[in-house]
Amino acid sequence: MDLDTVRTFVAAADAGRFQEAAAELAISQQAVSKRIAALERGLGVRLFTRTARGAELTIDGQAFLPHARELLRVAERAAASVRTGHRPLRVDILASRGAASGLMRGFHRAHPEIDLDVVMLLDMDTAVAALRSGTLDASFRAVGAPGRPLPEDIAYVRVLDEPLELLTGPAHTLAGARSVPLARLAGHRIWMPGLTPGTEWTAYYDDLVAEFGLTIEATGPNFGSDALLDTVADTPALATFMGGHTRLVWPAGHGLRRIPVTDPTPVYPHALLWHRDNPHPALATLRAHLAATTAGHDAAGTWTPAWAAPR
């Protein structure tokens, strides 16, 4: 059903005269008559009766009018849902407890008027494809991993260097340390079952292992962070790395320790990715917020892999 004819019908019903409907719609009276006639042919009923006072709705016209108004309301809602700036800003944060989640919570607190749609996509290729197709507005990733070049139409900016911490159970030999030099971790078993081949975070830890002679085990199924915390708490020989901005909750009896790593402090280089032609106005607001609220990059005494994108 043609929406212009429906809109013309509603205007004529409200005005009571085809001439006044024509003036409201900025078309000729003849065009109004043709549209109404076409609508009547399509419906197989008469909608108006011409009288000396103008045009009056028939019984069929009265029955059709509320549905015609609803058709126009639905059409407007459909258009508004994709109109620039009217749909939620859709952002990929990778994980609900990670640093990107905290950044977006801070953005939401600062800009509660902006509607957000937060998603979690595991694979970077999937996120980049979503950015290019327009189904995603922004994604937090580590950029520059070997063999993972970004398409020319994807822009990025480095937004946060997240320091790593060592997480141990209460019986681990390093559990009492206030901080631990990175070199001292050589020979300790660091268990990270979430390392997935081909991901940017696995590339990061591969470089960390190669440069500092660490031992990171990725054996066993990844049952998630809760299972990881349970195992580390109960196994004195195991430790794991966690981002310093990662939010963790564990039972009081676990007695887990979060220990800063130093000399140098390995930092994970989070970047924000977006499509260069993305028109969503809230995207610029997000970028400005991150630029104003996140700390500096490549600070003295820190380490990032050579491939990490510059600021």
C-alpha cells in the first residue's frame, strides 16, 4: 500500500475538503483526487462521499481511518529507528568484565542521554566485518598484531594502556609480594586457558613469553573466569595474568591476591576501531570522551609488543 496515498487520505479526512488537503500537502487538488481514487480502487470500497460542504467519510472510510493513522505512525517509527543519531550507538566491548566494559560504563554515566547497544564479539574479523557493514559502530581491540592488517576504511585510536597484574592463590610462593618484577616470573606456571589461536590477545602473550622467557600454559577447556579463579585459588603452583582494570568477584574464602607486575610493567594496548564513513554523531562524542578521560600511553617503565598501534 502506497504511503503517499494513505497520507493523502488522512489529510483529506482531517480537512474535510480535498482543496484544503491539497494545500497542506503542497500538491494540486487534482493529485489529491487521483490518489484517493487509486486508494479506493485498491481497497475496493468508496472512502468519501462528495457533498456541498466538501468530502465526508463513508462508513468504510471511517473504519479505515484509524488503521491509516497507525500505518503512518509505524512508518515514522521505522524511519526514525535508522535516522542518523536516532538509533542506539552499537559498541563491541569483547567481554563484560574487561577494561572496555569499564570505559563504556564511564561513558554512559557521563552521557546518559545517548542510547547504547553493547555487544560482545569474540573474533576480530567478525568485528571488523560488522564495522564495515554498518551493523556495529565501534569496537575495542588491540591493533597491529602480525598478519592482522586493518582495511583502509577502518580507523582507530589507542585509548588505554592496561597494566597486567599477577593473580595467585593464598598458598602461591609470590602471594605475599607487594609487587613482582617481570623477570622473576620466569619458571613459574602461568595458566591462561582463554588464549585462542589467531586472536590479538594471544599474539600479545606470545610476544610477552618470547621476550621475557615466561611459561604460559593454555591447556584445558576454557570454562570462564569463575572456573579460572577457583582453580588458581586451590592450586599453589598456578598463577594467571589479569588486566588491572578487569573487574573480578570471588568467594571470600578464595583468598586470591592481585599483585602488580613491574620492571617493566606489561600493558595491554586497547584501541577503539570504527569505520571512517560512520555518520553516527554519538561516535564522535565517544571518541572525545575517551580522549579526555583515559591516561597516557607508552609511559616509562612499561612494555608493549612492537606491533602495538601508536597513539
